[in-house]
Amino acid sequence: MRTTLTLVLGTLLLVACSTEQFYAAGRSSQRSECLKQADAAARDRCLKDANTSYDTYKKEADAARK
């Protein structure tokens, strides 16, 4: 039982870490796309969205699901 609990907790920690890393990679790619925009106002809006932290994203996503 203890081994099973340890495996489950370990798996959950790995999944959470991976999710945050995927989010960061996506935001990095989005920032690169933002910088290609010629219009300064559009670029600034895009960068503001691309710089949203994972914690903020998670809170907004959780709130939207409720």
C-alpha cells in the first residue's frame, strides 16, 4: 500500500512539472511570434498575453471551468 501511494504521488509530481514545462515552452514560442509583429500596439498586447505566468493561467483556467 505504501509503495502504491509513493508511486501515485511521484507520478502526480512528474505530471505537474511536465505540464508547467509544456506551458513555458508554448509561451516562449508565442513570444517569438509576437516579436514578428510590425504593429507596436499589437506586439505589446501579444507579449502581455505571452508573459502570463503559469500560476495566473492555472487560476484563470480553473475559474473558467467552474
